[in-house]
Amino acid sequence: MKNDLILNNQFEDCLKANRPFLDVRSEGEFDQAHLEGATMGPLLNNEERAIVGTTYKLKGSQKAVELGYQIVRGQNKENKIKKWALWVRANPEGVIYCARGGLRSQISQGWIKDELGIEVPRLEGGYKAFRSFLADRSLEIIQKLPILILSGPTGSGKTKLIKQGALKNKCFLDLEAYAQHRGSAFGSLYLKPVTAAQFEVTLNTAIIQAQLSGCKYILLEDESRTIGPSVLSGPLYEKMKSAKVFYLNTSFETRIDNIFEDYIGPITNANQTEMNLAFNVLRESLNKISRKLGGVQFKKINDELNQACHESVFSGQHGYHKNWINSLLSSYYDPLYNNSFNRNHADELIEKGLDEDFFAWINNNNQE
């Protein structure tokens, strides 16, 4: 291979070697989606890219390139190269990419070589080619590797078990962590959901890394196809519905405690402003499902929520939140979950138990 270029058929080797990436696209492009492990180091920032892009549309490619060189020169150019130099020296196995493997990564690569004497390879086809590779390769793996599902009603502790397993096992994929959303109407509290494109890149990368690490299965939490703004691919979601399932048989009381810990626990020692911000999100989330709850049930739960928020702020008593959690589980989430579970999973593929039974079930399936 050429020393200055990572070819399309070598993309998987990048993942296998866990090579870091320098993304020289603009901040906006990076925020929309970037490769896992990438560091942002734009050749053109948002404003500069917009100016060059307008020139490209009005006057063509040559004038746009000339303008780009005029913008990125002198101190502006020196500052960018200094930032790149820090990254290059800290990441000797690093790779540069831009959107399509064109001018931005070529120019950045050339300046690094000229100024530092270091040749950093760039991705053929850039981010778009690598994203296509991730989608195609992960689909191949999904079709071959068995999928196992951890299920259980809201609050049963599925995510904690996934996170616990993922610390030691790349076969455990944490969909909610990738989406930065808990998958319910209340799922964005304390989190900043990623874009659908970023979710796709992160999940597909994790699937490939699971296969590269020798996984005989992929373990996922039972989710609907949408997790906040993120969406599972059709092939993956369909295979999830025919997978073996472990149903986490957690008591109703423990589930209430789990939800209280996740949603109320983080603000029990917060100041009044922070509490009110969190409680406003809870109210907004409840309003989103008001029509599904119906007028009577919505009013009951809304009153319980408002009372709980009042007691938290003015008396420091947070236990009232368990009232609306109880009502919401029994009147909304449990019926919703039961209908979905019965519709999507076959009885003969289901095993039930507690936390310790789940890990025994995983071990048994890993030996098959």
C-alpha cells in the first residue's frame, strides 16, 4: 500500500489496530457524526467552510480553493498546524480524514509533512467511505452472529447489567449509551442524545469490534426500533425479534426504586435551580404522553408529579416521587411493554430469572 493512504480494503485493519483518527472537517460536520475515537481538528471552521462553499457554488472549484488558501494562512495556518502537531506526536499510529478523502485531508496531510517531517496516512474516500464500510460490514456480521436479548419491564435493571457486562465483554452492546437516551419519553433527562448518524456509526463500529474480539454472539437490550432520535436498522431489529431472550424477573418494588435512583437520585443534593430544571423536563416528558394516558390518568399522575416536585424543593422530601413512578408504571409502561413483548418474542425462546441467572444463561449460550 502507499504510505500516505489507507485504502478501502484496509478499513477493518484500522479498527483491529484501534488506530486513532484526526477529523479535519468543520465543527458542524464533526458534531453531526464522526468516526469512533476521532479528534476534531478542522482545516476550515464552520464560518470559513461556509464562505468557501458559497464561492464554490458561485465561481467554481478553482476560485474556492484559492480562497481557502487565502483564509488559512499566516497565524491561522500556524495555529492549526500546532494543534495537529500535538495530536500527531501523541498518536503516532493516527490517520487523517475529511468528508470524501479529498482536498482538506490532502492539504492537512501535506502541511504536517512539510512542517513536522511526519507522514500521516489519510483515509481513501474519507468519512463517507468509512461510514459505508461500517454499515456493510456490520450487516454481514449481523446476518452471521447469533443475537441474544436481555428483556424485562421498565426499571428492571437491564441497562445496569448491560453496562456491567460491557466492562469485560465486547459482546455486550449498550444501545442506550450509544444513543445517549434511555429509550422512553423520559429518556433524555441528564443526557444529550446523539444524532441518528452518530448512533449508526457508533453501533456499527461496536458490532465489528465484537466480531474482531472473537464474540460468538451479540447481546443487546430489548428496545423498540427508535431510541430517542436514533433508529435501529431494519435487518438488526428483525433479527432481534427472533432472538433468544432472557427476561429479567425484577420485583415491582425494586423497579420503582431503580427508576427513582436513575431519575430522582441525581438531583437529591442539587440546588433549587437545578431541581426545577430537571422537574420541568419531567413535566414536559409526561405531557408528551398525555393523550396516550387519557385525561383522568394524566391528571392523576401529573398531580402526583407536581406534589413530589414541590416537596423536593420546599421540604427536601423526595420519596413522594415514588407515587407517580408507581402510577406511571402500572397504568402506562407495563401494559405497553407487555403488548410489545408478547407481539415480538416467541415463548419457546424465553428464559426468566434474576441477575445471577442471566449471567449463567450467557455462559450457557456462549458454549453452544
